[in-house]
Amino acid sequence: MSDQVLIQQMRSAVDHELRSCVSTQFTSLPETFKSMVEYQMGWENGRPTSTGKRLRPLILLAACHALGINWASALPAAAAIELAHNFSLVHDDIQDHSETRRGKPTIWVKWGEAQAINIGDAILALATIEIYTLSFDTEKKLSSARAMQNAVFSLTKGQYLDLANENSEKTSIEDYWLVKEKTGALFSVCFEIAAILAGKSPSEIRQYADLGLQLGLVFQVQDDALGIWGDNLITGKSTESDIHSRKKTFPIIFALENLTEFGNLWVKCKQFTQEDVDQLKTILDRSDVYQVTEMKANVLYQEFVEKFDVLFINHEKSSVLKSMVQNLLSRNN
């Protein structure tokens, strides 16, 4: 079986598990409430519309496969991670005032902030319920649930720092890496849970979790580049929104530390007009910030590959996982 066929099987299985989880919990609840959750998960009127790439659950399943576990047995954990990810997206969109996600209106735009908060909370509760349906022994099940809950806590801590740094003009690259724990947290727990289910020792589990964190950093730096230089028709998000909202992404912080003209304009304007955004973008475009950002992503990726090859020695089993993470350097959305 080719890697692509296996990936498609995993993706279909994740979607089936997610639908089953939602259907099981919403048997007697208002249909509109259920439809709001389904909308966030990428289904409308029973059909998939914009589900996203399901990258995190696929990585978890592929990591399990690479460690010799029947990946289908880990589907509840994979679905739980995807639910936790979507909880974070709902709340992030409210906090960032993002009006679109995956090319369509965000939850808060369609139903208001109050209901969006409620939907985010419901999705997080579903994640907790789902992970306890794992069929592994009690110790592995509880350890997996604890790992996911710790990851969600790290994610929310990172979001706090991210929001706090929006109003600070002294954010450094060192601060950036602390903030981006929020992205690395869910990637990290994908590898951590796979190691737990594979029966690895505590020290080995930590190594796998650190590997996932490294992958999260690669993903985040690339995401920051796409936030400014991506194709908004593909990403479903305006390439001006990060600047408008004064988000301290990797290229922005690098520009603040190294481009005087950029830094002066950024500090001068507490709320940017469209003209300010255009000027800041022009300064970035005529500098080498994009190249620096791409180079950093490549360095982080090479470090990831070196660690990966040490931890995953069964190259036949790990080929699916490796092909997934390789795609991170070629993605455009």
C-alpha cells in the first residue's frame, strides 16, 4: 500500500470518528447547537465543506503506525486532538477578531461572540470525552488524557503571552519562542501520546514530545510567513490581518529588531490605517525578511529531521509520517 493511500485511509477514519463522537453526544440536544459544532468541524448539511487538513490527528496516527501500533486503535486520541485544535481556533478567532477561517465566516461572525465561546467550550468538552474512549489499558488511557489536558493548558498559556505581547513594543525573538508553545503544544502531544500507547519509558516519551514541539516550531514559522506572503485565496485569510492586528510573528519581530524604518512606523501608530499597513508591507517586501524567515524554517526542519531519524529507526513504517512532515516545507496554505 502506498503512503498516499494509507494517509487517505487515515483521513477518512478520522472524519468518521469525529462524526461519530459528535453524533453520540448530540442525540437529544438542539439541532442548531449541533449544526454550529459541525460548521466549525467543516461539515454543513451532512457534507464536508472545509474540514481543514486534519494535520494533527494524521500525524498522531502516522506516529503510532511508525512505532508499530495498529493506528486504528488510536483514532479516539486523534479525534480528541483535532477537537482540541478546533476549540483553540474558535477562541483565537474571537480574540483576534478574525472574520474568516478556511475561506468562510468564523463562528463568532455567524452567531456572535457569546455563542462562539460556548461552542468552543463544547468542542473542548467533546475532546475530553472522546479521549477516554481509547481501548488501551487504564494507565495508558489516563496518561494520554493527562497529556492532552497539559497540552491544552500550554496552548492557552501561549495564547495569553501572544495577546499580552500585542501591546508590548519590546517583544524579542526569545519571547517569540515562548509564545509559540501554543502551536507546538498540540504537535508535541501527538508524538507524546503515540509514545505512551507504544509503551515507551518516561524519558523516551519526553524525547518524542520534544520532537513534536520542534515540528510545531517549523509549522509556526512557516505559518507566520504565509500570514504575510501567502495567497489569501488559498489560505482563506487576509495577508494583511497579522499586521492590522499587530501580531508579533517571526517576520514582524525580526523587522522590529533590524529595520529602523519599520520599527519607527510600528511604534508611532497604535492603530494602523490601510495606508500604514500598505507601507509596512512595502518595507517588508523590499527587505530580506521573507528570506530570513524561510531560512529559519529550513534550519528548524533540518534539526527536526536529525532527531526524527534517531527516534524512528523503522524506515518502512515511518515513511508515511516522514512524508507528512516533509510536506510542511512545501505547503502554501
